[in-house]
Amino acid sequence: MVVRSPWPVMSPNRDVLEAIVLNGNLKLYAELGELARYLESAMRKMTEVGAPMVANSAQLPQATAHLLDLNKMTEEGTLEVMRLTEIIQDNRTRAVKDLSAITSTLQAVDCSNLAARLEKTVNDLTQDEKHLMDIMTALSFQDLVAQRVKKLVTIVEDVQCKLVELVVVFGLKQEGTPPETQGKAGEMLKQLEASKSTAIKQDLADELLSEFGFK
Amino acid sequence: MPADPNMKILVVDDMSTMRRIVKNIMKQLGFANIEEAENGQDALTKLHAEAFGFVISDWNMPVMTGIDMLRAIRADDKLKTLPVLMVTAEAQKENLIEAIQAGVSNYIVKPFTAEVLQEKMNKIFK
């Protein structure tokens, strides 16, 4: 007696393999589709942030230049304060020396009161020497500021480099596309730039004031 | 041995303001024979050209740092006994250890006062 199977007869190994492959392909296609959708969304977001990024990266050299200007301006101001302090120090050293000589002379001719008063003046001047030295050492703030600024400049230049790489790799720069609103940072940089080129010196300001009747 | 007021001192710092401050303090302490250098390389050139009794140096400088200059001084037979005082903003423990291992004579952290500089110098030249 022949028993017929109610099921279609299949070659077990080949058909199972085909089913597995078909199933695997479907899953793969689904995942590829998901990946494609994800990539497309990421690229769209990159393009959205691209224009402001390009605009901001163009401002970074300006920011670096202003930071370096800061170093230069603080250095110039500090050197001027030092110059004046040194003049005062030298003048005081001479005055102390002269007064001490006068004091000795007065003591020699027995003018002790006058000698005592002069000695007090010499002591006051000597105390001020310490204050003047403290002013000089306090000016070392400029060195610390300059070091911090140099580190900031390095960071800004590094960020600029990386932004440029992004722009190049993702092709974000579009010809003829105006930059989006530059925001508060951009405005402040513009004002800084303007103050460099349009700020007037005191003598010119005085000239203009006198034209308006200011005496 | 106390410091000779006539000895030539080399102040090494890339910031002109800092060099001026140290020079001013040294002058107030009675040391008027001061020369300056902008970086470690410049300093080494001067040290090889003339006889100096003392070096006061910053750490972070372009071309050659203070720590590299110190190592070069200690490696040079003619300069190895030269007292070197580091005056620097590098205030990490690792920096101090590195300076000690490199052979620094003493170490001051910025900002500093004239009294601290004098105290450290007295310790070097006692």
C-alpha cells in the first residue's frame, strides 16, 4: 500500500536554503531601506546647518585677528605704564640719595630737627618704592592674559580647520547663496571691525568739538 | 655663595612685558647687569657667547621652550652648573616634577611678587 503525502514533495535541502535566502534578502532590503532613509535625513540636516556653518567659519579669522589685537593692545598699554613707573622709580631713587646726603650734612652741623624731618621724607619715599615695585609685578597680568589669548587663538584656528574640512567633505558651500543671519556674534564682530577703522583720536575729536563751539 | 651683584643675568621670556618686570625687580634688588632673550634657542646662543651667572626663564616659548633649554643647559659641560630659575604660569604638579627632573634650581609660579623672587634667589645663592 502506497501512502501518499498530503504535502507537496519538496527537495528538502535546496528549498529550505531558497526560503532562508529569500527571507534574508527581505530583511536586508528592509535594513538597507532604513539606512538609506537615515542617510537622506542626515544629509538634509547637514545641508540645513551647512549655510550658517559656512558663514560662521568665515568669521573665525576675524575673531582670531581681534584676539591677537587684544594681546597687542594690552602689551602696549602695559609697556607704557611700566615706562612711567620706571621714570618715577628713578626719580625717587635720586631724590632719596640727595635727601640722605642733605640729612647727613644737617646732622653734621647739628640741625637735628631738620635732619629728622628730612629722614622722615626719605622713609616715605622708600616705602613708595615697594608700592612702585608692586605696580610693576601686578602688570604681569598682561603676560597671563596673553598666554590665555594665545591658547584661545589655537582653539579657534583648530575649530576653523575642522569646519573647513566639513565644508569641503560635505560640499556645503553653495555659490551665490547668501549667508543666513549671522547672529549676535557676527554683529559684534562687525562693530569691532568698524571701531578699528572709524574710531577717531582725541585731537581730532577736540577739533570737531571746537567747531561746534566747545571750548 | 651669595649672589655677585655684578654677575650677568639672562632673562628669558617671549613676552617683552614679563622680561621688563623681571629686569626691573632684579635692578631694585641691586642686579643691573641684565640681558634678555625671547626663547630658549636665543638664550642658548647668548649663553654660549658670554659668561652668565644666572638664568631666569619662562616655560612656554616659541622655537624652544624653557624646559628644553634647561635640559640643553644641563647637558652642556660648560653650562651644566649654571643656576636656572623657572618663572612660569605652568602650575601643574607634573610640570614642577618635570622641571625638577630636568635640573631646575628653583621654581616660581606666576603671578609672583618681588619678595618671592628675592626669596627664591636667596635660596639658590645662599
